[in-house]
Amino acid sequence: MSNMEKGAPKSGVKHKYGRIDTDYGARMFMTPAEEDGPIYMLNYMRYKEVAEYTDGDGKAISGKEADDLYNPTEVLHKFGADPVFFGDVIEQIGAQLPAWDRIGTVCYPTRKSFIEMESRKDFQEKHVHKAAGMAETFITCGLPMTDVSTGAASAKLQGTKPFVSVSAWRALETSSVAELKAALLAGVAHIEAVGGRVGAWFDVEGTIIGDGRRYDINCYNQYAEPADFHAALKAMQSDPACAMLFDNAKTDGYTVLVKPGIDKISPRP
């Protein structure tokens, strides 16, 4: 019997677009109240070209349009969850498959609240649209790093609505999370050199929905324009201290550039 069968409630929705980590879900649900608290869930999303509804009503809309109908903000606010980041992907760097379409991040008041949400009737009514439109997704669950400084906004960022690079990283068996973090920290100087700024970074404690892969670190970084993002990447590629970020034998993951419609997670310029 799995941990999920022992303790956590059964999900009220079907996740055909990803595999649930039932062991991690059970740990989330069983976290003692005194140890539980806010957690940030980063969602990478890829849509179906045409939404596939199962009720036979023949909606002729795209997967992205179905996700727009899903929009669970009202439900989330009812129990204290807050969508803190949302936007369409304009570029994807490195691994190109899957080709992600949109990024969303929600801060839940507790781990348990996320698990309980899925049994709510008002959420289930919204979720039919997500189920119809989503082809693939993964959701990492992270806690803010307290030892990474965002620094001051550069003159280039002042008065802008920054582009944000969003990365999900994992260290492979040939490396360690500590080495991965060191390589990412070595890249900060290159981000700042082009007028960018470190945003929010997170230690990932689990991937609740995905394809079975775990992730270790999520990074959100700000740039005034896409050209600055590319200039920082080029400098990192030439820096031996950042080399493992570009070594497929040592790291895995995705980096996308987003023009956010909602960004409550990054520091303001």
C-alpha cells in the first residue's frame, strides 16, 4: 500500500497530462501543521493544438484558449492561494522538447491546501478546461532560498516591465546539487554585467506532477530585453565556473524567457 493510499485523500480530478508523485503527495498532505507553511508551485505548460473535451459539446477552441477558461484564480483566493507569476513563453533555450507554451506559479498557504484543493467542487468544475487543453505539464514545489541576494536594480531595469528567464534545473548522477548551485551563483556576475538582476530562487522539495523526473532548483531572473538575456548566456558559456550548466551529462532541465502578465514574485525594478 502506498503512502497516498494510507493517508492522503484521493484526487477529485484526472491528470492525463502528467504523472502524480503519490509518495510526495502523501508527504505534503501529512505534513504536521506546525511544520507546514507557504510553498511555491512552478508550472511549465504545453497545450494541445485543439482542446479535447469529453462531454461531447464540440468546443472548437485551442488548448491555450481552454486554459484561459480554466483560470482558477477565484477558487485559489478562497483558501489563501495567490497566483504570483504568469506569462507566455517567448523563447526556449537548451532542451527544446517539450516546447513549453506558458509558465505559471502559485503560492499556496500550505502543502496540504494544494492537495485538498483537488477535491473541491468549484475547482473540479474549472479543471475540465485544463484537462481538455493541456498536453503536458510539470509542477515543482519549492521554498525560497534565503542565502541568495537579489541586489539592486540596474539603471537599465529602472522603469521597465522586465522579461524573466524561468529555469528548472536538476543535477544528474555525475554531479551534485551543491555543484549546480555553485555554477548558477557563478552566473550571477554575468547577469548583472548586462544590467539584469537575480530574481527569486527556490530549493525544490518535490515534483508533484510530471514525467517522473525530479528537479532541484528553480530560478527567476530579470532582464530589460531579450538581447541582455542572450548576452548573459553567451558570457556564461565562456566561463569555466558555469560550464556544468551547459553539460548534458551533468545537468538537465529547461530555461525559458517569459514576458509576464503577472509578476509578484520578482523584485520590482
